Amino acid sequence: MSTAVSQLSWDDLRIIKTLSECGNRADTAKKLGINVSTVSRRVAQVEKTLGVALFDHRRSGYMLTTEGEELRALGERVELDIVSVARRVSRGGQGPLGKLRITTSDSLLLHFLTPIIADFKALNEGVSIEVLVGNQTLSLARDESDIAVRATTKPAESLVGRKLATIAWAAYGSVDKTPAPALFAEDQAWVSYAGALSGLKATEYLESRVAGDCIAYRTDSVCAAGTAIVAGLGFGFLPCMLGDITPGLVRVGPVMPELQDELWLLTHQDIRRSKRVKAFMEFCAAAVAEQKPLVEGQGTLPAE
């Protein structure tokens, strides 16, 4: 068996991995830029070489057998090794050129991070920026992104970077709903979080203190929560770095230390010395330092 496995190429493993993800030959061929017949031929050849079936052909698509799962796991390990080695080989000759991929959340990106990116781009015209927005953690190890700007108290151990600031949270209401009632007044409507944000400290804090029928609106987006509060759907907890600069919002309570988070700037250890990665991380850290009072709930952005 070991001799047979040694005959496998990276192309074989990549086809097996991609077919298991796509579930059909047509999508696999399109994703890899090869012919459908090539997909069928290479899979059949590997199965013949190993003497095992790698896929069950069902109406719902191609499903991995137990042996196929082992080959897919091998392919994933090889993929990570290839990405890691390629990064180490290429990083020495990189200048501040090429694509820089950043992953962050909508609340950090829109009003806070976007101006920082714009200022960085003005000084580094050879760098193109691609931003992926989401609350899920993209895999920097799998080359899905170069830099992550995250609100977290537990950054992944596989990543390297620095804590930039403590993120303050407070309760906000609509300026159109004045004077504001007491924070936890009876029958006060609230905006809360759902989905990927159900585990936020703010979610747990609020929903342990108010009745369920007082939650008028839930969302998996901090920015959407801010918009809902502006629209008058209720009070809600927001990061001060968003709430303090959003038109139509006013603080209706103090900064809540028990809700605070941390702002981290992260990258993968394989590319931390890449010139464009290093340049952005240094620039971003300096820019955030200037705006630390806003992030920590002590003020707003300086006047232009």
C-alpha cells in the first residue's frame, strides 16, 4: 500500500479533495480548469493503483468512502505544506506590491478600518486590497486571507500579531426617541443579536436581564443592529467605536466594562515578514493608536 501511495501526485490529491467538496465532476473540472474526462480518468487511475474505491456514486453526488476520507486528509496536509513553503520561499523578494487580503467584520470595516485602508493605499499604490467581511474566522493558514482584524479575546494560537486596544461597549438609543427612558425600564424595547453573534457578551448580558418579548429585533450584524437602533426599534448595546460616530445614535448608558472586547491585528507566522503584510500591520497599528480614545469609549474621531 505504501508503494502505491508514493505514486500519487499533488494533482491526484487535489482532484480527490475538490471532487469531495463539489460533489460532481462538472463543478470539479470547472474549479480546477480541467476536463470532466480528466477528473474521471485520474480518480479511476488512483482507485486502480490503490485497489480501493474512493467514492460512492450516489444520486446526490460523489460521497467519499472511508479510504477516500484518508486521501482527502492527506491532500489537505499537502496543501498546507505547499502554501507554507511557497510563502517562505517568496517572502524574501516581496516588495510592497501585489494583493493584500484582509478579513474583518462589518462593524470594524465600514467607518473605522476603511479610512485606514484608504490612507495606507495612498502611500502604497502597488498594493491592491481585497477585503472579506464576515464574523466567521477565515483560515489564514489555508491562504484565504493575509491579515485579520478581529474583535476577540482569544486569537487563534496559530496566528501572530498584537492587541491594538480594548473595545468599549455601551447602550445606545435613537436621538429621535428623546428624552430616553431609564435603561431597563419596564416594557422598554431592545435590539439584540442572533446567529454567529449569539455568543457575544452583550447578547448574554441583555437577554439575562430583560424579558424575551422585549427583544424587538435580532440580527447577526453589529452594523445592522446600529441601523435598527437609529430606526427606533429599541435600545441596544454597541461598540463605542461604532455607536459614537453613527449619526442618529446617542449613548443612553455608561461604558460597560463587563462587555468589553479586544481589538487584534493578526497574520500567519509564515508571512509575517512579507513586506506588504508587515507594512500594513505597522501602519494599521499606528493609525489605531491615534484613535484609541474612540475605541475605548473616551471620545470620537478627531475632526478632519
